Amino acid sequence: MKDRALQSQHNISVSGGNQVARYFVSAGFLDQDGLFRTFDKDPNTNFSYKRYNYRANLDLSLGKYHELSINLGGRVENKHSLSSSEERIFVYLMDAQPFSGAGIVDGRWVLANRDLIDPTGLENIVSGIDGLDTFYGQGYTFSSTNVLNADIIYKLNMDFLTKGLDFRVKASYNSSYGQTKNRTCGKPASFRPYLTENGEVVYQRSGDYWNPGYSESAWSNRDWYAEASFNYNRTFGYHNVGALLLHNQSKTYYPGSYTSIPYGYVGLVALGCNAYGNVPTKFNGGLFTFDPLHIDPKQAFTPDYRKWGGGTMTAQNQRLVYWPMLKSGDSDRQSVV
């Protein structure tokens, strides 16, 4: 292995706009070299990875009631890897003895001569495998991936009907395409040393040199998603009333099973709740409650016994669930108790 491998990453972004239009554009590049020495003249046999990514966002305010957002992003990945998986190298290294072979000597792959180390073969101390056994002279694999994500969102502010109401439409499209090219072959010729009677070292060749073969494969994924919703969110005094009516549907092409038959989903969701206002309400497994300390201090209820909006006394421990709120970053809601 090499002592070090270079990695570089570069990013650039531009943003700006005014009250009508706002934009953000970014691009990035990542380059990684490999740590393995393949001892091959073809540089493609060593591991390398390059990634190009891009993103563009555009937000438009079209008058008093209309908003439009357009988002586009994607990445392109190119990777050269060894003919076999990299983890196999360490498996072979663990199985190899220090005397398994001399490595590459004068352009030849030199392995240990078992007859010199274990003449009888009874000890079975020479595995015949060294660290080069899994990849040397066996070609490489090149893979390329192209991913594209795009969506458009339209929002209609319907305050002209009632305050806090809006209508939204969203459509998104995602696609990915990948291709793998294999330029691989069998193990090349190896050499084992022998000592002649006059003390001269000669090498016995085993095997042959092969031209890399060629094979390729490709895969693709594509899906789209669309939704339309009415959203209502309005504060009345200490309470915030929210409601949602949502219709969504999606379709996926080239699924894992029956790849020639796309599948889709259609859904309808309706939600309504009293969730959060100037004085937060409390939620416990389906009941929205309030702390009398913030509503009517004369009420003789502790934070563990809350009065439900319907007038029912809820004699349960209904403390706020802090851990999920802490995880989501809602620290402002944790300060009410």
C-alpha cells in the first residue's frame, strides 16, 4: 500500500435576488486517489473516485398571492476499482506468510518455492498465496452513476377567503442511471525460484499472461411524485389551530421485482389539531391539553393533571415528551414547564 493518497474537494456557490426573485446555484467536485499499489502500467487498475455535484434553486414571488419554487440537483460519479472487491485483499494478507513471495521483481511476480521451505510438504506451512494474489494483473472495473432530482412547488395564499389558508401543489421527478464496465482477466504468470547445483538462481514460470476481457451491465431507476393540499394555520388567543387536506400520488418505474411493470400509489390525508400558539398546548397520545398555569391560575391543577378541552379531567401523567422535541430541535417548546 502507498504511504498516503491525495483527496481534494472543491465547492462554489452563488446566491442573490430581490423581493421578486431569489436564486442559489452551487457546484462541487470531489477527487480521491487509491491507497493500493497495483504494479500495473495501466493507471485505471488503481482505485480512484470522482464526483461532480450541482444544485440550483429559484424562488419567485408572483404578486401578492402567488409563490413558485423550482429546484434542480444531481450528481455524476465515476469510480475505478480493483477487479475483485477491496476487502478480499486483507483476507489474502491475513492468510499470507512473510515468506509467501518476494512481490514484483524485475517485472515478474515472484512467489515462494515450496520445495525450498517445506520439502516434504507434510508441514503445510506455505499457503502459496500472497497479497497480490487477488488483484495483480487481473484488470479493473469502471462504474459510472448519474442522478437527477427536480421539483417544482406552487403556493397560493388564500387569505382573501380566510386568514391562514393556502393551497399548494408540488411535483417532483427523480431518475438515476448506472453503468459498469469490467476489463478483467485471470491471474498472470508467476515465477518460483530454484537453486541450481552451481549456485545459480533460476525461475520456473507458471501460467500465462492474458488480455483483459470486456463485459458491461447497466441499471436505471425513475419515479415521479405529485401532491396537492389545502393548509390552514391560524392563532386564536393562546391557541394555534391547524388543518391539512392532502392528496398525493406517485409512480415508480423499473422496480426491483417485475422491472417491466411500474407501480404507483394514491393517497388522501386529512388532519386537524390544536398544536401550538403563544401558550403551547400539551399532547399525550391523542389528547390535546393545556396547562392551567397559563390559562387560569385559579385552577388547582399541577402540570401533571391537566384539564382537557372537553371538560374531562385527565388524571394521568401528561408531561411533555421532551426527548423527541430535543431531537427535532424544538427547544423553545420545552421551556413552557
